[in-house]
Amino acid sequence: MDMIGLIPSFGGLFFTLLAFVAALSVIVAVHEYGHYIVGRWCGIHAEVFSIGFGPVLFSRFDKRGTRWQIAALPFGGYVKFLGDSNAASGKDGDGMEGMSEAERARTMHGAALWKRAATVAAGPVFNFILSIVVFSAVIFGRGTATEEPTIGTLYDLPVAGLTLQEGDIIRQVAGIDVPDYSVLNTLRDEIPPAETLDYVVERDGRLVEAIGPYVMPPVAVGVQPRSAAMDIGIEAGDVITAIDGTPIWSFEQLRAAVTEAAGAPLLLDVWRPGEDGPQELEFALAPRRADLPLPDGGFETRWLIGVSGGMFFEPATVTPSPLEALGQGVDQTVMIVRSSLSGLWHMVTGAISTCNISGPIGIAEVSGAAASQGLDSFIWFIAVLSTAVGLLNLFPVPVLDGGHLVFHAYEAVAGKPPSDRALRVMMSAGLAVLLTLMVFALTNDIFCP
């Protein structure tokens, strides 16, 4: 066996696992801390705060008597409150029998109903808060595009004779006035693909004629994790110059060729910029079918290679106010929740494939891919996954937080909690549902294209 040859694969696997564990640990820690801190505020005593399951690697007790620990299996976590029989918050009936009223009030099963409900809901809420804070911070750090279409950074392109400069404000393209970015985004419908276009720009306070590339050239602005493009080694910044030997100048030509291929292999000529000079490469890949969420709800099934496009430049930016960044962070979180619920509904009704559900292998692969694209991308991915974890935990399935909230709602209406026997049956059923879903998702990871 060639052990040396296995080192790159092992290194990639280790990096993927490390990224997955890091992302999951952050999300779990925030989720469980939400349970812990709100429970503490409500006077409910936490006996154990654990990141991971299984054998304990490290632990310490704080001054309140809570044991903080890190366990060997870093795929989850829990807070065990006083009166809990296990990590799933089952009731320790025997242990609570000899408690005084004051002691029972410090348990997760004897505290006031609103305190228990608030403690349970705090986990998912803290996941959403993490997502909003991260999205807002990234948006604040990146900045938002200026109102006028101003060139920030030009992408490297294999086109000679370009005279556009960074800082230019675009006023016209091929004789069409450009008052804002929205017009630039629609020019692909009005201007036929061409290697270069005539521009009029404002430079140093005066109008100047310049030569520039097609507004939306076939540049891989981004490469999606677990896509055909990423699998064969296409990188962000690559320029697709030809498809099956036919030159192209616009991203729309690339999109049309991928759609027309309908899964058949394509041969891409790629120009890759680099510090040591550009490279000319060839890649063969087959588009993959994907279900994409639509802005107004619903999904559209399309053939994709996993490359996202954009304009030939990164817009100049301005720093938004903290309130503006926060608003965009909230909007991003709400959008993820809406598209997730829409996707689930469309899978249940059979409108889209159930292969859209990813399991631990798929999530780990995306974690590694996001981390490989830089810290900024990885942090954004953590925020996306945190939203998904918060939403999943709100589903009304016993064992999950949403199931416990249903029990609390029943107690509020009926005036008493479900019987211990009923709780045990429902918790077992909920665990069975959860394990079935995990197996199904893992099967998707292995067998879905």
C-alpha cells in the first residue's frame, strides 16, 4: 500500500473533520449555554454542562456546583439540570420524591411552568441570536455597495486592451445609461455577449471613455461546496474561456450551455490568474440536477456545475451603520428559516427530491469546503448552520426542545403535565423518529449524487 500517497487524502479528511467539529462545537456550546443561563436566571440549578458525549476528557466545578466538561464524542452536548434522570431531561422521579418544595423549585420538573418553558426555548433562541450577530458582524466588516456603481476591485481577465480603472464610476455601457447597480444587473438581457464593450465612466470628476469586458463575464466568483466544479478543482477567480471548444464571453453563455447539456459532460477551457503568471487549464465535468429556492417561495429544478457569477468587478463599499447591519443580519436569518421550511414542505409533498436533506457526512464536507475558502466563509457557514440547528430543535418532536415546549403547552391547557408513563412512551417514540431521520440523511450522503 502506498502510504505516502494517502497523506493528501488523510490530510483533507482530517481538515474536514476538524472544521466540522469546530463548527458544531461552537453551535452546540451557544445552544446549551442558552439553556444554562436562562435556567440559572430562573433559579433552576444545572448539575452538568457538557460539550460532547461519552467519556469525560476534562471537567471542573464552578462555585455554583455546576460541572463543566468536555467529552470524547464531540457531536452534540447537553445541560443536565437538577431533577433530570439523563441528558434528554427525563424526570428522575425517585430522586425528586424526598425533595422539599424549595429544592423542587430548583429542578427542571418542579419550577414554575413559565420558567421551564423559557429555559427550553432559550437554546434555539440563542442559536438564532448567534446567527444574527455573525451575519451582522460579517456584513458590517465587508461593507455594503455604494449607491453609485463604482469599481472597487477588478477581476483578472484574459482580455487585452482594457482601460477601466479601480475607482471609476460607471455612467454608460454600450450607450446605455447606468444610474445604479440594478441596471448593470439587467444589461445581460440587452447587450449581446462580446469580448469587450465601450464604457463611459466618471474618473477624477470628469467623464472618460474606456474599454471594459462584458458586464457579467464567465468568472467563477464563487464555487459551491459539494459541487461538480469544486470536485474537479475549479477555484474562485477562474475564468471559463470556452465550452467544448466554443469561446464564450458572458456568464449567461455558460449558464445556457450547462442547461442545454442536461447532465451530459462538458469540456471547459479555464484561464487561472496567479502570482507566477496565468495558467490555461482544461476540466471535464457533468452538470448536476439541483433544487433552488425562489425569492417568492417554492423551488426551481435546474442543472448546475456549482459556479456562481457576478460582475467583472467587486463594487466599492461603504461601512453600514450598526443598525443597518443588524437589520440585514435579521433578514438573512429569516430568509434561511423561510427557505428551510419551504424546502421541507416541498420534499414532503414530493415537489423536490429528498436528496436535499444532508446528513453528518454532507454537513462535514460543506464545513471543510467552507473552511478551505477562508475564515470569512467558514464563519458565515457557522451562522447558517446555527440557524438550521435552532429551527430543527423547534420541531415538535419529543426529545427535541420543540417537543418539550409541546408538553409545556399541554400542561398550560390541561392544568397538569402528561403522566410519567406517557412522557416515557413519547420520548422513546421521538428518539425513534430522530434516529430514523438521521439514518435517512446518512443514506442520502452516501447514495445521492
